[in-house]
Amino acid sequence: MSSFDEGSDFNSGESEGDFNADEFREFLKKFMANPTAFDAAELAKMAGLPNDPEQVKQLIGMLTQAMGSASSVDGVDWNMAAQQAKTEARKHNLGVTEKQRDDWRQAISIATLWLDQATNVSDLTTEPKFLTRDLWIDDAMPLFKVLSQPVADRMSAALSEHLANNSPEELAGVMKDAAQMLRNAGGAMFAMQLGQAIGKLSGQVLSGADIGLPIFTEQRAAFVPQNVDEFVLGLDIDAREAQIYLAVRELAHARLFKHSKWLRDHVVSQITNYAADINIDDSKIQDAVSNNDLSDPSRMKEMLESGALLGDKTEDQKRSLESIETMLALIEGWVDAVAEDATKLLPKQAAIAETVRRRRATGGPAELAFGTLVGLELRPRKLREATEMWRQVGATLGTEKRDSLWDHPDMLPSAADIEYPGLLITRLQTGGDDMDAALRDLLGN
């Protein structure tokens, strides 16, 4: 069996203490592809390693040190993700001009007056923000981190778990160190891919709530003027009308989350709980490492973007996903219904609204960030139905009753209510007093 002596197979004729990282990566790849087909001695021989776990452990230590930055952070390197996102964002980043600020302030002033007539939800107390693409990343990154952390941890630990579950007892200690190395490398790859996706998203988002979730814990409106200008440029729509409509939507969204202080935490916890249960399929890892060169960043990129390592959804996950989609549909549907009422004086209102809905339905970088990397679509499937439900409730019972359903999570309509709004309206009409009393009890009034 080979040893650490100069001239050994593993050293490939290099000086004592040197080692060939490419050969060791190939060893790990072959081992992970079929870990049960070899015993410890055969595995060591295949890689040109000495049949001595302690000496193999030393080699892995050298590899860990050689990999440097890939091993410097335990798990996902979020600073790397943010830097990757900003690098992408700054490729075509423009500042916000004084004229843009003035135009948006005028649009926001009109939008505020119109919203006051369309909803009982009170106005915001904070000034709106006008963001460049990279500043949007600064504001949005904390939310993306919270939403992605559970599955990012699972993804970065996947290779580690694969080794731990399949390594022979003789190499268990050795593979523990290799697993940590691969965990850190996997975390770095995930951070880079997520950063690229968020960077691309920064070139398309129009406002703070454009991804369907609030990026601020203290609710406020935010706009990315450069992106709005580019969005409007290709449409047969007056830029001022588009600004007013988008301002109404953004302000309505921020007002809703300010009014329902529980709502942001509720939505975020729904998503993070779902993501925490995501399974990284061990058999898919085995297939992936068998058929791909994991030392090639482009191959790793393809695997992550395709969601190739994510396991199939369980029945519990499917139910959780339905609950998330229902909540997102309720939020977006309410914003749509309120915006429709508030902007009825705009000549091109219907055309702008339909353009926004189509844009939302086609996904884009947000689908990459959450659909493939996290396994979650942020597009509510029943958006049109939810909008119609809120429209009917408001028309029949008034805006005050409609908006009061957001006072507590137990008061919100269900998926069945979205499908059959007439039954919801009947229940609200016949049980209104009882519901108001129950709400007072829930709120402790």
C-alpha cells in the first residue's frame, strides 16, 4: 500500500507533504457515487491513499486548508451571496435623479388621496424610499436570508449527510472531516447561485412589495425608479398613469402589513416552516455526483438551478404549500381589488392592471430564487379568484367590513371562501354580530 513517502502514487512525484487535490476530488466523487461497493482498503488504494485513517485524515486537513475560502465559513456564506447579488446589480445600475424623486412624490400624493377613498386601512407614517438596484438588495437581503436559510442549510449539508450515511465504519472519522469540507463548499455554491438570482431580480423589481412579500419590518413604501422606467418604456401606457397605479399598489400593500401587524411574521413563518421540511434526496445526490463533474462550477450551477437535488414533496408539504398560496392570493387579491377601486379615474387602468397581472404570472428571477433553489413558487395560483372575492365582499358589505377581516388571522377567508365567495358573504351577513364579538374577545377588548 502507498504511503506518504516521496514518489508515492498520491503525491505523484511531488515533494513530501504535497498532494493532488484533483485526484482526491475524483476519489470522493467515485466513493459518493457508489459508497457500498468498496471497503476501506480498496477506497484508499483507488485514491492512492495510505491504508491508515490517521494519515488520510491529515491529507483531508491539507485539502481543507488548500481550499481556503470554501472552508472559512460554516454553512452558507451570506456575505458572499450579497456580494454576488450586488456585482450582478451594478452591471447596469443607475442612480435616482431629482426629477425622478419629484415625479414619484407627485404620484404618491395622488395615490394616497385615492387610497383614502378606497380602503379603511390607515395611511403610512414613514416616507417612501427611492432605491437603486444595489440599495434594493441591501434592503431585501435580510428577508431572503430568513426565507432561504432552512433549505440553504439542508442543501449545504446534503453532501455531508451523504458521506455520513454511506461511509464504511473504518472511514467514519475520516469522512467526517471530508463532510465538513463539502458542507462548506456546498454552502458557498448555494450562496453564489442565490446571489446571482437576487442580482437578476434586482433588475426587474419595481417596488418593495413586488415579489409579493414585504422587505421591511417597519412597513414603508419603496420604489426602484430605473426599473419602472424600463418597464413602462415598452408599453403603450402613459408613464404618469403607470406611476400612479404602481404607487397605489405599493402603498396599499404596505398599509395592509402595517395595519395587520401579525401578517408579516405569519407569512414568513409559513414559508420558513415549509422550507425547513424540504428533503434533499440522497439518491439524487448519488445520481448527480455519478454523472457530473462536481469540480466544474458550471455543472454545479446547472444542478442547483434545476432543483435536481430537491426531493419530492410530501403530503404535509403539499398542504403547507396550499396554505401559503392561499395566504399570498388573499394578500395580492386584496391589493388588486383596492387598487382597482382607487384608480378607476385612470384612463388606462384596466390595461395597466392586466399588464401587472401577466408580469406577475410569468415569474422570472423570483422563480429562480425560490422555485428551483428553494422549491417554492411565490405566484398565488388563485389570484384572480381572490380578487373577485374581495371585490364582491366590498361591493356587498362595504369596505369597512371587507377590511376588518384583516384584523386577526382567525377572521381571514379560507381557500373555500375564495372559491365560493357567495357563501362567505352570506356567513358574514348572518353571523356578523357574533363574529364581531368573537373578534373583540380575541383582541382582548
